[in-house]
Amino acid sequence: MTKNSGKVFLIDDDADMRASTAQWLELAGYQVRVFVDAPSALAEIDAGLDGVVVTDVRMPKMDGMAFLARLTELDRDLPVILVTAHGDVQMAVEAMRRGAYDFIEKPFEPERLLDIIQRAGEKRRLVLENRELRRRLAGPDDLEQRLIGNCPGIRRLREEILDIAATDAPVLIQGETGTGKEVVARCLHDFSARKQGRYVAVNCGALPENMYESELFGYERGAFTGADRLRIGRFEYAHGGTLFLDEIGTMPLPLQVKVLRALQEREVVRIGGNEPRPIDVRLISATNADLLAECAAGRFRRDLYYRINVVELRVPPLRERGGDILLLFDYFCARAAETYRRPAPPLHSGAAGLLMAHDWPGNVRELKNIAERYVLSSLPGEQRLAAVLGASRPVASQASRVGLREQLRQYERHLLEQALARHRGDVQAVMEELDLPRRTLNEKMARHRLDRRDFT
């Protein structure tokens, strides 16, 4: 019989039914708690229950429908399975409309109940895992909750952010499109002494060339036709805070001269004005281009390059981040499920390999889009990810570069990280969940350079 894990709360006023069902579930590996009525079970159930509730419909003190309503108030995602007599089927169907997971008619085959409980338990574990992930990501003061990932490149990036955030040194963030450069810029601001000041972001690639100067430096009233009021530019608006210039490599050369002067003199002059305005800003820039190559080609000023690139940070592309792909996919699925009020379906066998083999040209932005489409898809679970990914094209080319051994290694690391995160570094609990001896678990954690203290 398959070994399972998790708890089952069994509520039935029939002593014989209660005893026989509990015995079957215990033999299947579940931790079973039995109750003769709903009120006594309610006193023991909380919103974080790692398990499933199996309850009879017709019971004294509180029937199954009232019990379901109370459980739904407590935790709308708690799986509740109703055990019904033949005449209660219509009631059970109504209960499913109100949030019950499933129902089973008496008499039933134990294997059928086990199958329903197993599916409900898998869904529950995913819900709790996603809640824990959201909880870890909810705090604004924890950098790990802002910049998600455990690969060496992301860990090093977090260390560099904490090392330089408190300074006013200009930073150039290098990275491909969609890797999260603005997330890094925002972290630099939020973990700095300027966090009470404004964070002002400008996408240089989205500005028409004739609007650059007015957007960055502002203008006086009457400076040109249509300037019917004073406008403060982004440099002035960010005074005391941080100015983020995204896609700075697209800035026209004439404007680069003026930006360089503003940075050197720490002042700006509005269009149509004469008085210089002092500015106190920390400049963070970002680019997906090789600016040194742009300098060599005459499209970017070398003196400006060295002015903005006192510190350089590199955001690794997603294809270099290994198991972070699965971690981020879980997170984005949880966010999409919450946003669209849909269940976050678990990954089926082989789906993790598809994610790991994809080359992710759009990086984290593409992964977020795929996760949202995965949650919204109506295809069967085993077909869903392959269809959403369009697996035939990029996967085939990347699979030859990412071998099966490496995919399995990355997936194993992901499973260990998730289990350690769920149990907050409790090695004993991880051993029980993954059914691993302590020595084997220790060896795997050492091989993947995982430290339980990082998850407490």
C-alpha cells in the first residue's frame, strides 16, 4: 500500500464506521484523528492544518453542511470530503457548490476514499506551500523576499546590494530584458538611507527624443508653445531620493552631454530658465546592451559611462539560475491563482523537466507570463504546461544543452529547498516528508550546499 503523509481528521458518529475507516487510513500511512461529532473536531482544527477533513453528513449536534460552513469560514482552502448515504447525494452536490472538495457514498470501497484523500492532500500541500512562499515574500524589509532565488548569482547579487545600498555610489545594472533590473534598482533604494525620499523611474527607451530634455530637466512657464505652466523635471523631483534611468543606452547623444553635466555639477537648469537648481539624487542606471561596445561605436559617451558605472551589478539570466526556475514558477502560479481566483494546479510528471529545459529568452518576465497562462488554462494537467510553453521549439534546442543528470540535480535541490522552507529548517520533519534517512539527507544537503540555518 502506498505510503502517504499528512493528517486526516475523521468525523463520524457511527463507531464501527469510524474505527474501520481510521484503520484503513492508518495502514495507508496517514495520521488519523477521530471525532464523534463536529464541535469537538472544530476545537482542534486551525487554518494551518496540514491535512484533510473527512466527515459524515448526518450527525448529531452539528450536521455536515453546518460543519462545512464553519470550516470554510476558518479556511476556505481546507479540503473537506463528505461521506453520504444514498439519500444525501443532492445535499452533497450542494455542499460542493459551497466549497466541499468531494463526496463519497456509503458503502464505499476504501481504495476510492484513499484516492480522493490523496488528491485532496496534494492540493492542500500545494496551498500551504504557496501560503508559506507568499508569507516569506510579504515582508518589505527582507531582501530575500524581494529578490527571490537561491542560485549563486542571485545570492551574490543580494550580498552586493546590501553592501552598497547605504552608499550614494552610482550603480549600473547590467542584464538581459526581463531579468528584473528594476527590482534590483528598487531594492537599492529601499535598503538605503534615501528610502524615505522619492524613487523616480524613467524608461529612456520609451521617451520620444524631443521630450527627453523637458522630461528630465523640466521647463518654465512660457518656455515654448504649449508650456502654460511650470513643470519640474525628474532630476528635481527625485531630490533627496533615487533616480532610476532604465535603458540608458538608448539616450540620444545630445542629451547624454546634459545629463553628464547635471551629474557633475549636481544641478539642473529648466528649459526657459536661467537659475540653476541644486539636485541631490542617487543615480541608478540599467541597460541590456554592452555600453563599452556602444562607446566604441560612438553611440554612447565614454565619460558618461564612467560617471554612471562606479558600481556595476549583473542580474543573471533565468537560464543560468537552475532550480530558481521552479521556485519562481511556484511563486508566480500562487500569485496568479490568488489574482484570478483559480486553483494553482500541481506540476505533473515531466513538467519540471520542461521548465528546466526551456531556454527562457524573455527571462523572469516570460516565466511570470507562462505561470499565469498555466493557471488560466483549461487543458488537462498533463498537457497544460507543454501547450502553454509551446514545447516543440525552444525545449528541443535547449534539452540537448541541459542533460538529464543536470535536470535531475536541479530538481532534487528544488525539492530539498522547498521542504526545508516549509518546515523552517526542521531536519527531522524534512526526513519524514521526503522519507529519507538522516545520513542520506545530510549528504544531499552537503552536495547542494544547503544549510538548515538559512531556512529557520
